Amino acid sequence: MSDAFREMYEVVANRRENPQEGSYTCYLFDKGLDKILKKCGEECTEMVIAAKNADNEELANEINDLLYHMAVLMVERGVTVDEIEDIMRERSKKIGNLKQFHVSDHNT
């Protein structure tokens, strides 16, 4: 994953370990998993709408917001960037092997 994502993840993890008054990240941790999941869902929906509207600047911003909230979720649930990178590396070995993918109707 990118260094920028790892840095953001580390800031989020630091906020978990060293809460700071007025921090939005700390607010999310205080509110708990349901709030974090709600924000992930909201940001995902906003990303989809930005993509549908063909607004690439807004799309990039919404993707960033989603990645931030995903980092909060990862820290909350104890999933590390290294774990995600390991999975990505394994899955990248399968790219191009269409026999492993389930055939689906792309019109739905």
C-alpha cells in the first residue's frame, strides 16, 4: 500500500493509543464500531455518487474519505496494513487467471 495510507493508518493508531481532545478520530473510537461502520457506508455511497456524476475531483476526495474511515475501522478491529498488503500480494498472483472467477451477469 502507499506510504501515505500507511502514515494515515499510523496517525489513526496513535490517536487510539493517545487520545486527543477534539480529535474526530477519537470521537469515532469513543462512539464505537457502529458509528465507524456507518461512516464507512456513508463515504462509500458518496464515492459511488461522485463516480456516477463523473466528477473526478470529488471522486478522489470521497475515495480519500473512505480510505480514512477504513483505516479507523482497521485500527478498531486490529487489522494491520501488513495483513492487507499480504492479501493483496497473494491476490495479485491470481490476476489474469479468469478460470478462478465465478461467471456473473454484469447487467445487474
